[in-house]
Amino acid sequence: MPGLTFGTKGLICALLLTAVPVFCQQNLPDSPVPKPQATQQQQGVPDAPQPKAQDSNQFPGDAPPAPKNVHPDLPEAASTPTPQAMHPTPQSGVASGRDDLFKMTIAVNFVQLPVRVRDSSGKLVAGLGPSDFKVYEDGVPQQLKFFSVDPFPISAAIVVDTDLPAGTMKKVNETLPALVGAFTEFDEVALYRYGHTVQQISGFTGATGLSTASLNRIKRTGREGGPPVAGGPFGGPSINGHSVNDPNAGGQGDVPTAPKESYVLNDAILLAARDLGRRDKTRRRIIFVISDGREQGSNAGYDEVKRILLANDISIYAVGVDTAAIPIYDQANRIRVPGFGTGNILPRYVSDTAGDMMAEFDRQGIEQAYAKITDTARNQYTIGYTTQATKSSAFRSVDVRVLRPNLKVYAKEGYYPLPPSTQK
């Protein structure tokens, strides 16, 4: 540049050298040095999925498996399902809680069915869901409205035959504390005894609060020997079929006959069923019978009692003792002979109400049977559906099927609908 001195030129060059780096930094691409990253919303990247809150109605995946049976002889489930399988998620529109069941039972056309499922070896099967069942009423498929695998509290009417032989009665008396111990704090029980008459010993009360005095009141010594005999070698001498002690022995009198024995099992079950019919319908309602099953002399007939049981969702569970616990004798004893009553009617009651029965002869077996039967009654599938409401009280057949091979379903085969005025 003409006219500029060397000093001036040097000053200009120094200024240019200082400005060039600043100019370059403003115009060159970004430096590779990492800069703080923007948030995901600023970058337009969607949020990472957040964990969903655990549904309080779902069995947690990390929960421990259900405890095994506390009774060593109680059948285990056929398989060991996962916790989720033990508590399957209900289908859409299928209720599963007892609160829901309470609302449903108000409707007179809601049908509730306790159901047991066993495999080919007789073991209870767990882990089934509502989609595994199909229900037909009078041949028409029904849509399930309720399904639950939860154990239900029990309302039990305990009916004890106190006219058993003295030896058997002694065993039964000794096992009664174990019977009460088979129920839980959530259950309620009432006590009845029968022989030639029926008597309620105590009304429904919490099982754990049942008094020793009530248990003692149900105990009896039992009968000694066999039934009374008249005539023949053990009834005194007779002439032409008349007792020599009879003042009319010359042909005017009759051969003395022993009074007919009575074992009013039908009447006992009927009384217990009427009382149970007034208990909460969301509880498992059962009659627990300890007897040899003989029936003779009841005012109520079998069909009448069966109708009351099926109309009130009551199942019969029984422990057969004495002759009912001897297989060969019991099979012959189930044959009804006109005029002599029925030797053992309990299997009919159990079968028609989808209950359960065990036959035990000794004290230990009887005590174990108590625990097994109450556990079976409490832990079942419970399914329900809404049927057509009609004024008819005729019997309605029910067919419950499980949609898996080699499994057997135990459920009642029908019911009698009650009119609205009798609903409790």
C-alpha cells in the first residue's frame, strides 16, 4: 500500500490475524467436542415406555407358589401350575370377586355352581380358567357371568347320627373336636343330632367360637347290642304263635312284635337344609353328615328333601361309619327292601348334590376324613350364569363340561328355581 509506513502495515496485519480465527469459528462446521444433548422431547424422540402400575386384581408374577396341602393324605393337584395359572385372568365381562357374587345373588335368575375337576387318577386339577368350561341348561349353552378359584367361607350344618352302636359312637365322640378344628375362623357351623327324632343342638356360630358344652351335648353313648327281638328262641315260649304269657294264648291273642326302629336321616337333613337356606348365599353351604346312612321312619321323603337341597345350593358331604365303612356290607346294605327302609342313603344324597363322601372305620381315619372333606368343599371352582327368569319351579337340568381331555367334572346335574318370595 503506497503511503503507509512499515509501522502502519504491521498494525493492520496484526488486526487481520486476530480477526481471522473469530471469523472461521463462526463459519466452519461444529466442533467434534460433545455438547450437552437435548431432552427427548426437544429431539422429537418418544418417551421410553414406563412400567405400568400392577393391577391389584392380578396375582403378582413374583409371588410365591400357593402353599401345599397341610394334610399329607390330601390329593395334590394334577400339575403344579404357575401363580398366574392358579389365578387365571377372567374373561371380559366375567366377574370374579365375592363382592360381585353378592350383587348377582340378589337376582333370582342367577345360578351358582361349585365345580370340582379331577384327572384320570382322581387328583384335583388346578389352573383352569373360564374358557375351559362350557355350561348348558336344558341343553341350551349359557354365557358365564362369574368365575372364581378363590376359597369360599363355609356355612356347615353338622348332622350326627347318635343311635350308632356304642363302640362306633365312642369313636365319633372322640373325633368331634377334630371335626370343629377342620373349619377356619371364617366358617360358621350349627350342630344337629338324630336317631328316632331330630334335635338342633346349637345355631350357627363361628367355628372357632363353638363351645365345649355344645359338643358335649351332641354326644351319646350309643346303643348296646342289636335291635330288640320278640318271639322265637329269644322272645320266650309260645304256643301256636302266641306267647304263653299272653292271657289270650288259646288263640285269641297276637304274637308280640318289637317296636319299629327309626333312623330319621331324611328329617334331619331337611331341618338342617331349611336353616341353611337362610344363610348368606355367597358362602359355601353344606350339610356334613356323620352316619351309617340308614333311613327308616322319616316324615319327609327323599325327593322332597332333594328338592330343598337343590333349590338352596346345598351340597351333602359325609363320613360313612360303622356298616357304611365296610365295603362288602355297605354295597348290600344300599339295596332298599320294602318295609325295612334304606340301609345307606348317603351315596344318593352325595351324588345328587355334587358333594363328597369318605368311609372310615377307625378314629384316625375319621379325623383325617374331616380335614379332607372340608378342604374339598372350600376349594372348588365357582362358576355362575344368568338364566331365563320364569314362574316355573320345574327341575332344570345343568350340564357342566370341561374342554380338556381326560378330566372329569363334579357338579350338580340340575336345580329347582325358587319363586322370588322365597329368596333369602
